[in-house]
Amino acid sequence: MLGIASWAVTSASDDEATPATAPPQTTPTLDQPNRAQPGQAAPGFTLPTIDSEDEVSLTELEGQPLVINFWASWCIPCRTEFPALADAVDMYPDVTFVGITWRDIADDAQTFADEMNATWTLLEGDDEVADAYGVRGVPQTLFVLPDGTIQQRLYLEFSSDEQLDTMIDDLVAASATP
């Protein structure tokens, strides 16, 4: 094996040589993503629901305040915050809530959603949408104004139900402002 690796390295031609300095790394970290930031337009998507073959697109949801939560059934903080999301869905009937799975098994996501009595729209995520939103881990929650602009982004779980309520109150207030 070592001989093959040596042969492969030494047999590369000079015009295939790599530059002396590597390009700078642009991969974002969890606390410094470069996508889907407040003030930017929420990236578009069309995704299937986890419980049917229906699809939902972001354009269908525009015109109303929107909370997008990326989650997974295997994610312990996601399991902790699901009840707070369920309460918020009931408390804020004029806000649309959408959950998007991240790197989850469809059957596991559906079972978890059923156990938690989730009543909001839950979509089966994909790597392209997660990448467009800069998702590197879950949970992540975005608060989107009716015009499609991201107002706030929260990495990791809410520190309390009150924090979630405050962020939704801010979203509702900003949505009412002309």
C-alpha cells in the first residue's frame, strides 16, 4: 500500500502541482456563519412534508410572520424545545411555524413529531436547503418578516420559553410596522 501511495505522489506532473499557499478557509463556524443572516432574504425552498407527499415552498408562506426551526429527532436540545414551540404555535395564531428536519431518518422524525403532538408544518429537509441557511448543527431557529427578510437567528436552543416569546413578540411587532 505504501508503495502505491508513493508512486501516486511522485508520478504527478509538475503542471498539476499545488500552489505554495492554500486559499483561505471560508467554511463558517457555528457562531460565524455566512448564510441566512438577519437583514438578508430567507433562501427559497420547496420541501415535502414529513407526513405526506405534499410540498411547501417559502413563497407560499410569504406575507406573514414566520418562524423556521431546523431540528432532528435525535437532537436532545430539539426535544427540549419542542414543547415551547407547541405552546408558541397556540399563543401566536397569526405567526406561521415551520420545522425542517436536518440529517434525520424520516420515520424517526415522524414518530417523534407524533409523540410530541406537533401541529405545525414539518418538512423533510435536505442538505441543499440546510447549506443555503448555513445550518451546521441543530437546533437553529430563524424569525422571518412577512417580506421574507430574516429578522433574527438563534443558534442552539432557546434559553427559556420567555426568550422564545420575546423573539416572537419582536417579530410580530416588526411585522405590524409599515
